[in-house]
Amino acid sequence: MFSTIFKQELKYWFNRPVTYIFAAIFFFIAAFLSASSAGIFDSLTVTTGSSKIVNSPMAINDLFNAMAILLFFLFPSIIGVAVYRDYKSNMHSILYSYPFSKFNYLSAKFLSAFTIVLLIILVAGLGLFIGFRLPGTNQELVSSFNFAAYAHAYFVYIIPNVLLFGAIVFGVVTFTRNIAAGFITVVLLLFVQSIAESFLSNPDLRFWSALFDPFGSQAASYYTRYWTVAEQNELMLPLKGVIIYNRLLWLGVATLVMLGVYKVFSFSQNAFTLSFKKNKGERSTKQNFGGITRINLPKATYDYSFWNDVKTMWKLSNVDFKYIVKSWPFIAILLVGLFSLIIMANTAGEIFETKTLPTTWQMLLLPGGTFTFFINLLTFLYAGMLIRRGEITRVNHLVDVTPVKNGTLLLSKFIAILKMQIVLLFVIMVAGMAFQAYKGYYNFEIGHYLFELYALMFIHFAIWALMAMFIQTIVKNQYLGLFILLILLIGIPLLSLAGIEQAVFKYNQAPGYRYSDMNGYGAAFSKYFTYKTYWFVGE
């Protein structure tokens, strides 16, 4: 029975266009990265030569690991959906009546999705190979093809990492029956890994950092940290000592996770939920034993005016906004973001380990790339969830027959996302002021907080919200849409490698701004706001 389920799952994925879309995206990303490192854009960017070989075993491993991190965001929609799909289609009650064992069902579901993920990253490896040899690359930076370098990165690092993170996401989505919970898990895992790496960054703890790094990159760096350029160009990455211990440790963790999933899973179980409300069982007693009662219904009035559309749009946005702030993806990512703010606040303003006052402009630097990434991630995620909320709850046909214009529905969802962004920016202000008070600094400069958060930063996130609504509307798969948006968010700044350096050609980019107590924002504000207005109007 295992082979039957396994083959059927592979057939399902090979018949899905989204599989080939994911593979094509990773192929082109890999080709772009390898071709860029090999100097294909040197004529545009005036890049000088390098003494490093760009397809050395060490460089190949670094490129593979970089793409594998991006691949983790596919796990919920490929590995996580393996069992969830049976519940979504209401086929589980029929399938679970078939005479197959729990082991055959779970192992076939997981291994089939695991195989698809490995094939996608294998296509990425092909993209790396082709990118290094595209016409226009600097072949002085490219050595001969070394199959062992690709195989080493694939079997020593990629497969164990996919097995570990895939097993965790598989268990979370299987038990919660919620793909969004899988994305939260990926974000949490990456965040916890980065925090652990920062805590173990002390040179005296290098061995423990190498041992407990789930990606294995610190274990490889344990031996390659002091390699010369010649050694980096020629030597294969070692496979000994702490690297073997690291790989065995996390393979053991992945095995324990899968055994836990097997132990807890039941064909008759309900989805795991977390709720603070206790539902009390109450007996309902029928009271209407009398005759038929006549009810005079009020006469309905029809109002199709513009003002009524505005009121409807605002009320619908309130409904969607409450849906967002009460959902666990929002709460979980918000808590992770707050934790990151607290960690960064402890080191804010240090100049050569000398403490300075926690002024407002320093507090506004705290969001950095981490919290702003979380705001964008929530924007991308909920743009898809709100647009397909009717389909998710299976009331989309009822929504379609309501006398509400499509534009009103779409704008209400956009406004709900803007409200979410306003709340998240307010969290930054509250967290900054709370930390200032904790340090005994009470010159809060609330006007400065409001101006930078809501006049400068808010328009940046609003423009991304417009793009998210556009992508999630034209892409029918909300998780494919989320992945495309993440590619755009990460990839647009990398266009400088291809010679596209002007912000006017890169979506939602603008000259930076910096505040000083003497000059304020100076001339930077007008340039920044001009570019943001250009992108907002253009969108």
C-alpha cells in the first residue's frame, strides 16, 4: 500500500503546474546568482576581477545553502500540505476507511513531498551549473566542473536540512490543519537559529556553535574559517569531527520528530487548536410551542450611492481587521517581532561598547531589517488570506451574490491590511517608549515617533500592500503568491548586481534618510518622499 500512495502523490505533484513554476523560479534564481558571481554583468557594473574561484566546493556549498533557506518557505505548501490536502477536500473520511496502516500512509505522504522538494533543489543545482557557463561570464573565475562539490553539498547539507525542517513543518501542519501555522513555524525556526547563533558567537564557544547549528554552516566554518584563498579555491569541504557529529545530531532530531508525529497521529483525531475560551455545554430547550406567528418585515430600501459604498467598505474592513488581529499567525509573528526588538534594544546606541542615552532616533533604528521583514511577511500572508477568505471558509458563493461591488470588497481588504500595518508601527513606538522609560530616559519625542513611523515608513509598507493585493489577485494559489512576493522583496535590492542601480527602476526603492539632532532629516526627506510618491501613484 505504501507504493500505491507514494506513486499517487508523485503523480499528483507532477500533474500540478505549480511544481514546475517552483522549479523554474529556483532554476532562474540559481542561474542569476551563479552568473552574477562569474561576472556576467561586469560590463554594466564595472566590477573588477577576483582571486577567488566562484564555483569552488566552498562557494558551491554557500550558494546551495542560501537557496535552501529560501526553499524552507515552500515546505508548508509542499510537505505540509501532504496530509492537509485530504482534509481540505473532505476525502479523509473515505481514505481512512481503506485498509492501509498509519505507517504506510504517513511515510508515503512525507517521502513523496520530500522527493519533490529534493527535485526542485536539484533543478536549482542545474541552474548553478548553467549560470557559471553562460556566454559573457568571466571564465577566469570559473574552474572545471567538479561533480563531487555538488554532491557533497547536496548529500551532506541539503538533504539533512530538508529532512529536519520538513519533518517539523509536516507535523505542525498535519496536526493543526493550517498551512499558515507552517509558515509561522518556518519563521520561528529561522529566528531561533539566528538568536542561538548570536548567543554562541563568542570565539570560546565555536565548538558548541558548530555542533548545534541546524544548517551545518557553522560546522563547516569551524574548519574553513582560516583557509587561505588558494585552499578555498581548491580543497573540498571536510567531512570529519564536528561536522559528522552535527549532521548525526540533527538527523537524530528529525527522526525523533517523525516518530513523534507517528505516535500522536490518529485517523480519527480532530485538529489541534489553542483557545483561551472555554465553551460551556448548554442544553437548548424548545420554547415556541404556540401557533404560527405573523411577522411584519420592514420594507427594504436600496441605496447604491457612493457614500453607502464607502460605509460598507469601512465596515467590511473592520470585520477583516478583527479577523487578522485575532488569528494566531498575526499574534505569533508579532510576539517574535517584539522579542527581536527587545534583543536589539539591549545593544542599541553602543559605541565601542560604550553605552549612550536611548534617544528617540536610536529607538527608531531598532526595527532594522528584522521587524520590517515581519511587517512585510504579514502583509503578504494576509493579502492572500483575505482575498481567498471566502474560499477558505467555503462561503465564496454567498459572497458573490451579495449586492456589493467588487471594488468595494477589494478596497475593504486593502484597508484592513493598512490598519494592521498601523497597529504594527504603533507597537514599535510603544516598545521604544517603554524601553526608554525602563532606562530612565523620559524625553520621548512623540512627534518624532509619529512623523517617522507614519509619514516615512508607513508609505513604504502601503506600497508593498498594493503589490501584494495585485499578485495575490492574479495568482490563484495564495502560497505561490506569497513565495513570489518574498522573491521580489529579497531580489529587488540584488538588481544592483545586474547593473540596475537607480532606485527609479527598482520597485519601492528610494534614497535613504537619516535623522540628526542638528539638521533633522535635512534634504533627504524630500528625495525619499518624492520617490515613494512616484511608486505609490505608479502602482
